[in-house]
Amino acid sequence: MCLAFSFTTILAVVFVLSKIFLSAHTPLTANQSKRSVVIILLVYFNITLRRKIPKNDIQRIVASWGQPGSPTEAQAKFPTEFSRDIIPRPCHSHNDYTRKVPLYDALAAGCTGVEADVWLTKTKDLLVGHTEKSLAPSRSLKSLYIDPLLAILAHQNPKALPGTIPSSSPTADSPEDDSAQTITTRQHGVFDTTVTASLTLLIDIKTDGATTLPLVLEQLEPLRAGGWLTHWNGSAVIPGVVTVVGTGNTPFHQLLSSNPITNAANNTTAATYRDVFFDAPLAQLWGEDAPANNTMYTSDNSDYASTSFAATIGKVWHGMLSPTQVEMIRGQVGEARKRGLRARYWDTPGWPVNIRDHVWDVLEKEGVGMLNVDDLTAATQRSWT
């Protein structure tokens, strides 16, 4: 059948091509033109559509899977398919709020870090934008990031069916509880393919840090109450499905002393709880000129360690980084890793593309914690190792 199909297709193609060739010398009549169109459609059917016709029961099931009215309609979807087939990658969506769809574009690309520039207004709101002129009441930290994350995480953590035994239960003989309960002890994150992957929300404070930070902590309360946030409990960092990092004008020492949980009922002090981490100055962690007090940045209080690539590493000449530049990257990234921090370089070259890709390759090879990305399409198509 395959040979006959191929022979028929070849004959049709030869016939159409011959007609086209002859028409260059002798114009086709109206009937001949119609026949040529019909033949072209038949060729298209043979080549494209016929291949899609199921030839056995398995192919018929695959072709009809999930179709309305089919036996598999209810089986085609599962509760946590929001991020189905998306593989999380260590890429940071730089200036994420400028994208057509903030947050969601980055998640679709698999980025595990997003960035929001935050401005405190006179009305005590936190608006998001690159400059003051770009601010709008409808585009706030709450509307663009906190509320969507709450909705996504609620969707990714459905309640188990009554009588379902949680996976954390040691045995099937454990006392049954018919009330709805979460399926596992640890909350599931944004990405269905890697449920433990934490999404980093980098909050770049643009206004006065001392007055803006308290409102940031206040607006994070719904994520905190849901148990979603990575936090420090006084002795260790407890992983969460959302990790908040403060940068820009975020005041380091005020961050250390700030405890969003202050009610007397839990008897918690600033020394025993913190759920916003600092973006440490990467350029100050390594090298002969590194300040002596740089030891204060640890994984207990910081998460990212960032610096400007252009200012710290410099321009890329002759199409590739120099040995000295690579050595500096290796030293900075290595020192950040020793402290349990994730190194990140912003202001990396975006053009020419070959230079951008070369810098990305070197950064990935040297173990950079998060790859700062402006072009999400290029990041999605990248061959990650």
C-alpha cells in the first residue's frame, strides 16, 4: 500500500508540474486550470491529510482522546496540568513586568525567577514599573504577582478525594480521615514537572527602602499565611515554593531585624523568623578589593548574589571573554556557591547574538546560579545542560 501511495503521489506531482511548465508556453484553458487545482488538492490530501487517518484502534484512541463526547473526555485533564510539560530552568526573567503577560510569559518559558520593580505611592500602595512615568494603579505588586501566585498555587494544590491516604502516611493502616486534605505534606510549586521547584520573586525596591520594606512584608502576608514562602526559622532555611528576594533599595540591616510575624500568640521574635532574603553584592564577595565585612552575607540572610556584568566583567572584545574575565567570573560564582548563594549577572550583552550566547555558555559552564534573561524565546530554545 505504501508503494502504491507513493507512486500515485509522484504521478500527480509530475502531472501538475508538467502542466505548469507547459503553461509557460501555452496558456491553460479555464477547464484545465480547474483540473489543475483539483489535482493539487488531491496531492495535498494524499500527502498531508491521509497520514492523519487512524489505521488501527490505538491510533483512533489517540486521535479522539479528550474530544467532547468521547469516552476519554473526562480523562484528558488532571488537576495540576496548569504547567503541564514545562521544564523549570535556572533563568531569571529580567524586568518581567515589561513583558506582554507579566509572570505568565516567564512561567511558560520555564523561568524560575521573575523581577518586579516596586514603587511606594502616597496612597500606601506598591506599584510596579520601570520608571515613575510608567506606573498605573492597575499594575501593582499585588495584582501582577501576589494574587496570580496565590491562584496558581491553590490550583496546583487541590484537595484529595475523601478517603485518600496522603503520600506522607507511613502505612495504609493509618487512621482514615474522610475530610478533604492536601495530597502530600509538602506544598506543590508552580511547575508540575518538578513540584519542589521554588519560584523566586525578586522585588527591586525603587523608593525609600526604610518606608517601603514594611509594606512589602505586609502585602506578602497571604503567601506567608498559606505556608508558601521559603523562610529562616532562627536556625535553618526552610524551603518553600516561593522565595522572595529584596534588591535595589532594600535595606540589609533593617531586613535582618524585620519580623513580619509579631503577634504575641506565637511568641516569635525577629531573630527566629524571616521570609525575605537579600540580594548580596556579588562583586564584593571575591577578589583582592573585597571588603572585610563581606562575610555577613550568608544563606541565612541572602539568596541571590548579583552584580552588573558590564560594570564588573566589562565588554567582550574579539568575540569572546578573555582568560582574566573568565577567572573573575569563576571566582565570584565560586565564592557565592560556597556561601549557598546563587550568583546572577544583570546587564549582560544581548547583541550580537553570538556574543550573548557565548556569555551565556561561559556563565552556565562556571555554574552561575541564575541566568539573567531578557529574550525569553532564546532562553526557551536554549539547550540547557
